[in-house]
Amino acid sequence: MKKTLMTLAVLAAGVVATPAMAADCALTIEGNDQMQFNIKNVEVPKACTKYTVTLKHTGKMPKSSMGHNIVLTSTADANAAAADGMKAGAAAEYVKPGDARVIAFSKVIGGGETTTFDIDVTKLKAGTEYTYFCSFPGHSFIMRGVLKLGS
């Protein structure tokens, strides 16, 4: 009898724990008119093959004056990719076309808008630090965060 109860308890615990152990492969990051992201650190679960990021612009200003996007690069490449993105201009979403340093990016949005993009997790390496930033002119040094591949 004790063995049966113990087996049921272990099975029940496993069933209850399963949803908590499932990888969450999506995240929403908010950007505002004060040039701030609400999340500064992201850990992508290694179990994910695709990580979906939604950018929500919670401000009211239009994208022509306070546009936001998210660009993901290695931390080592962030400043150079941001500089090249500004040169690329609005028509290119402030991302240099074909830039191999850019792992993923969203389109530029204005106040009240939302956009979603995917990160191919197979492009991320354990132990490497990545930076996500807004490449809209003047924003990249303020609006940034760190992304890492979790365990």
C-alpha cells in the first residue's frame, strides 16, 4: 500500500511539474517615449529553437520622431552595427542591409504600435553575451539590454 501511494505521489508531482518546466519561448518588451526598454536582461531557454519577441511601443509619439525597434547582435558588434544602421536610414529600418553581425531585428514602430520578430536560437552560442538595442538615431546607447542563452 505504501509503495502504491508513493508511486502515485511521484506521478502526480511529475504531472504538476511538467508545465512549469516547459520552455517559454516568447517575450514582450516595451519601449516608451522616454527612450527606455522595460526589460534589460533576457535569458533565452536553450530548449527553444525559435524565440519570439514582441516589441510594444507604449508611448504616443510617431515613429518619425520617436521610433523604436530591436536589433540583436553580439555585444562586441553592437556599437558598430548601430552606427552602420543609422547610416542605412529609415527605409532600411536603421539596419544595414545584409549585415552579418545582425542576428535578428524588428521593424521600426511608433507610439501605440506593436511588432513581432523571431530569433533563430540555433544562432546563439552558450557563454556569449548578446546586446539588443534600438537603432533609431540617438537611441542605441540608452535603449539596450543583454541577452544570453540559458541552460
